[in-house]
Amino acid sequence: MRANAMDGTGAEGGSEGTLADLDRRIVLATQGGLPLVPRPYAAIAAQLGVSEPILRERMAAMLDDGRIRRIGAVPNHYAIGYTANGMSVWDIDDALIDAVGERVGALPFVTHCYRRPRHLPDWPYNLFAMVHAGSREAAMARVDEIATLLEAEFGGACRGRDVLFSAGILKKTGLRIGG
């Protein structure tokens, strides 16, 4: 797990120098990942010399004001058995793309779904949805499931599709600030 920081400018208000320093130290301590222990926040708090409630309060404040975008797990899909990782790309009617994207993104086997601009004439796709499976055949079956759902719920909204499979795993890291 890791916290992705937008910047390291410190706490709200500017006059709270100690909070700004603590917030920066929290980002530095968490940007590479939380420790894999039963109480990761307690471990980070101990490392920083603050109480766990203070650490949680500061992290919540940074999430609330946008200095930290999210805290979440970053799985290695290959390590957990999902070796066929396919980015399905869809040419969706612009009038329906938001509704289609919400529906596709809610599917349990879609890990992320987002809208992207088309690059005509070569790239007509405007909706991307990542599916993970144990084989290419299983991934393609999931993409077919999406296509069937789209036709049933948004008949005619999908004008084309393709799937781009990963050739390997890239190192996943968020923005890093210097010490």
C-alpha cells in the first residue's frame, strides 16, 4: 500500500510549521508503501515519533485537502495469478460514454475504467477498461461479457473494440518527493 502525494507543501494555513514538517515526513515515510504488519499506521507513527491518532488525523487532513490523492493496495497481478492483463478499448457513442463507463467500471473483474480522447483516424477508442484473468482466453471471455452487457443495456452505443495485452509488468509507483 502507498500514499500518493500531489505535493509536499505541508499543512493548511502556512503558519503551522510543525504540522507542515510532520505532513512532509508522513508523505516521505509512506510514499514507498506501508509496512506489511498488522498495524501499519502504528508502525509509521512510531517511526515518526508521534501517536497513531495524530498520524491518522494528519493523513485524513491531507486526503481531505487533496495533498494525498488516495491510499490503496497496488497488487502485482502476475504474483496473484492474473497473467493475462488486457486493456479493453471501446469506441462508445459520446452521448452515452459516462453511463457506459460507470456501468463497466462497476463490474467486479474491471480494475479501472476511464475515458480518453480519440485520436482519429487511427485510434477511435474513447473508453478503456482493464481486465485481469489467468489466461488470454479468460480475459477475452470477460471482454465478450462486457460487449454483451453493452449491447443489452446500451444497444448500438459500442461501435468497435479491441484488447491490448500486457507483455510484462512495469514498476508501479506514484509521485515521489525528495527527503
